[in-house]
Amino acid sequence: MHNYKITWRAARVNAGYTLKQISDATGKHIDSIRRYERDSSDIPWDLMNHLLELYKVPSELVYCGIESDLIGIIRKYANIS
């Protein structure tokens, strides 16, 4: 089994949702959703669980942290710049 992660933004897009749809579904402001996609280090547990249910992904698949950090790790691992 491969040990890889995806960003919250990728999870949302892969599930076919827009920021507006997620904002409406969670009752969170669209800017809050956008902020958590960029840095999910402090995402509330209840929101995280709601998003996991909406996106239909396991928690182990989604990266919690700064999105650009994960992108940097992926680039380094893939040896692309």
C-alpha cells in the first residue's frame, strides 16, 4: 500500500464540490474554507469530520498542515522543480 496524502482542496475538487457548495453545506464562510484549505493545521475536529463525510475520503488520505509544505514534499519526492 502506498503512503500518500492529498490536500483538502484536492479532496474537495475530486469530490466535485465548489467552495460555495462546501460553505453552504458546513455553514462556514467561504473565506474560512479557503483558509483551511491553505493551512489546515488548526481545523476544528467537527469541521474536519464533516468534510471527510462530504468528500467520502478517509482521514489518513488528507494532509493536515500547510498546503504548500505538502506540495514542496511532493515535488522533492518526485524530483521536479
